[in-house]
Amino acid sequence: MTTEFFKKLSSDFTQILDDSEDYDVIVEVGEEQLYLIHSIILRNRSPYFQKNLPILARDEFRIRKIKKTHIPVKVFDIIIRYIYGGTISLENLDPSLIYDLMVAGDEFCLDEFINYLESYLLDINIEWLYKNFDLIYHTCFKYETFQKLQKFCTDTVAKNPEIIFNTKEFTSIDENALVELIKRDDLRLEEGKIWDQMIKWGIGQNPELHDDPVKWKEEDYLSLEITLQNCLPLIRYFQVSGDDFFDKIRPYKKLLSPSLWDDLIKHFIVPDRPINNNLLLPRFSTVITETQVALISSWIDRKKKKNNDDNDNNDDDEFYNVSNNPYEFSLIFRASRDGFSTKAFYDQCNGKDNTIIVLKVKDTKEILGGYNPLAWHKIGGYQNTNDSFIFSLNDEDPQKSKLSRIQSSNSTSAMYYDGTGPQFGESDLMLKNNNEFGFKAFCKKRCYEFPIRETTDISYVEDYEVFQIICNVNKKTSGNESKNEKMNDIKMSNEKMNDVKMSNENVKTNNENVKINNENVKTKNVKTKNVKTKNVKTSGNESKNEKMNDIKMSNEKMNDVKMSNENVKTNNENVKINNENVKTKNVKTKNVKTKNVKVVEKKNNNYYSEKYS
């Protein structure tokens, strides 16, 4: 068994740094702060020093000197103690300082150090990353070692591209950031708008270019093509609409190869003709668009079109659009990619709940689908739910799309699991695999409100996909309010709720006091009931002094009773006031949501944005 004494070893090596005996390297940091350190430790702990120290000349005292005046003293002090002792404490450090440490750590090639700091920021300081997202996004792609932060940024922008595309600083982002974003299959932006942003960024790198490409010369197109050489192949050209192709891509025809241009012309004029180019798969879906996703999301939440008097599904608001859709559709199955077999479907979807199935009918290009809130299983027979629905979508006119919800009387037959493929109702929407003739769809109204097709013929399926529905908390809570206002509302809401709680406690305490005082009054009344304070005749063996004392005590007790009644009256008034306060505070906080909201804000003038850009 091996016993490790790393704690003492770390302490001893840190002491070597503090003693600085036998140093052979001087590092100047910040404003003339000198560190006397040892090359043998630097070379073994940092690839940067291992590479650069041997090539540095020594002075007459055989000392090597290094200048790192761009690194703050506080940052270098933490790093050099990590190099010597292998320890760091982050609990009391500001997140901006931790990010500075990462930037300096990258310079010294401290991969383990950076990996730990990245994880810490993402696990402990995620809110700070969102608040400073613009700055982090513009800087993290400059450092190859910041892989986790780059993924965090790209994931965030893919879901909410407006937070970068709509900023004035968009053209200053690093090329790697743009490439990583455009290559994403889940970038939630229409292809024509992605093209616009790419061109905007490219022109931003060539400020000498005129805004109007009609006025460009051949060398101008060549400059832009070279700038965008890593981005142009990532555009899904055949997913661009006809209008966008004509208005947005056609003016930049010279950026595209002749073969690609010919295929695009063929695609838009004779779309059924085969094309020769190797195509990237559609960015989001082979079947539906982002606009149709917003429509389906509205159906999930039982929304309705504004001023739509014909809607009878207990809807409570108007339809979502692409920008405010609170749901993400996460692709978990695509038949053309994963296979049309029933086994392929269950391999990817078994046990997954809250899913949307969409399919495209071969030849007719109809789009059919259904929503299943329950988890898929190979066996189980009929399943009960009141929330499932089936639909057909109209590409040209969304108003002609058909929605059919499960009838409440047939909710026990909403879904059917038998291991042969997805099935809604008894036969309202069925997808079955026929090994001999291919994958088929069949629709006949039985359990749902309306038929979604005009025909009950069996049709072949060109492709079908399954998406799992994920709620986007940011969009679900945002509305038209700013994120800062949301955070303030939450803070105020919590404070008001605390006030209400304290008020209720005060009411409870005052009620208890009233109860006690009433008991005292009752007791005192009982004790003084038979005492008379008028002329008293003494009798028997009682002395006049004793009678006078009784009268005096009686008067004192009556005064106590009077004071108690005053206290009761005062306390009852306090109770009434507190109840009014509680009522008022409850009214004020009634509409305040207290969910956590992730926010994205800009923050400028940070050290690392100025010094490491």
C-alpha cells in the first residue's frame, strides 16, 4: 500500500517560493512587481516555460529575466502558487478574476488549471456567465483551451441567435465563433437570415467594401470570398426560400461556384430534377419549418389566434411565433438518417415522453403528425390521455392546417402501443413498416375530433421525424419585459412575500394577546363582581380598616379592568390594520412570478476584454 503525503509536499514547495533561495529567474509582473523563482520548477510544471526558458539569455549573475507586465499581480500570484504548490482556492474570488486566471493560464499552457476553472464557472457562476455573455462570447474563441466555454456559448446562441446577431459588436466576433455557429444543425434561424448575417460579418472584416455589391469590382468579390471561405460551404442553400434566393443570394452570385449556381437555378425552376452537389442535410428538419414548430407549440399550450371566435379548445392567448416560442424541439429520430424499421424507431424513442411525430407523404408532400405526452413503449395496448392531438400542416397557408384533439369520451384509446410503429387512436394516424413495400401511413377518424386527411388511402412516407419537446425557461418567462426587470420583480416578490409572512406572524401574535387580555378581563370581572364601592356599613367583627382596604383594592382592580379593555381595543385595531396590510401586500404580489430567470446582459470595460483582446 502506498501512502501519499501530498499536502506536506505542496506546503514545502510553496515555502520554496516564499523563501526564494537559489532563484535563477526573475519575472516582472504588472507595475514593476518582481518574482524570484526557480527554473527547474517552472520547466516541469509549465509547457510554456519548458519551451521558452532555455532560449532566454542569462545576465552576468546567470539570471534569466522575463517581462509579463500585461498580467495583473493578483493574477500571477495565484498562478505561480498553483505552479509551485498545486493548490488554489476559488470560493472567495470574483468570477471576473477567475476568467482572468483562465486567460493567463492559457498563456502558460496550464491545461489542467484551465479545465478546473472552466468547470467551476459553469457549475458555480453560471449566472455571471449569462450576465457577461457578450464579453465571454467575444473572447473565449481566441483560446483553444476554452472548449467548455465555447460549447456553452455556441449552445446558447444556437437557441437564441438574436443575443449576438442583433448587437453592434457582431462583426467583431472571432471567425471560429461564427463557423461553429453556422455549422450547427440546431441553429434556430431561417437560412436566408443566416446568409444575411454571414455576409454582414464578412463585409465587416473588409471595411473598404462598398455597401452596395453592384458597385464592387472583381477583386472585391475575391476578397469577400477569401474571408468567407470557411463559412460558405456551411450554408444549406437548398433550404433557402425562393424569395430569399432571389433577393439575398443572387446579388452575391460570384461568391458561389458555377456548379452550385447551376444546381440552385435547377432547384428553383425544376425542383423535381436531381442535382449533383453533395448536400448538407436541412439544418433543423427535413419535414417542418420553425414557423410550423411555433404553430405546434401553440397547440400544445392550447393557444388561439387573436380575435378568433371559432376556437373552442379553452385556449387563453394568441399563437406563438418563432421569436417567442417557449419550446425547443430536440430531434431524437429521423427515418432517413436512422432507418425506417420499427426497431430503429424504438431504439431511439422508447421511454421518451412529450414527443411530436411529423411525416411527409410521398408524392403529395402532405405533412402529417401527432403529439404524444406519454412515454413510448413497445407494448402496452391502449393508453389514456386527454392531451394528445394529431394534425396536418399546410405549407402555403397555415390557416388551412388542421388540428384534431382526442375526444374526451375516447381518451382511454388516445394512443396504441403494439411494437409495430407509432399509432394515434384506433386508426386516426398510423405509421407501419412493410418490409416488402416500404413505410406507410394511414388515417381514418375514430377517436379524435376530426379527420386530418381528405382520403383514407394508404400512403407511402418519404421521411418522418420525432422531436422531444423541451421547455425554454428564458422565453417562457420573458414576454416583453427586460431580463433585469424580471430579476428585480423576483427580488421584490420575495421581499413582499417575507413582509406578508411577518405581517401574518404579527396578526397571530396580536390575536394571542387579545385572547390573553380577554381572559384577564374575564377573570378580573369575576373577582370584582360582588365588590360594592358606595357607602359601606361594617358589621360583625370586621374592622372599618379592613373594609376600607377592600374598597381600595376593588378600585385598583376596576382600573386594571379598564386598562385591559383599552389594550383589547388597541390590539383589535392593530389586528385590523395588519390584516389590511396583508390584504394589500397579497394584492401587490399576486401577479409576480418567482421562478428563476436566466439573464443575458452586456458588460464592458473589464480588464480581460481590454488586455487580452
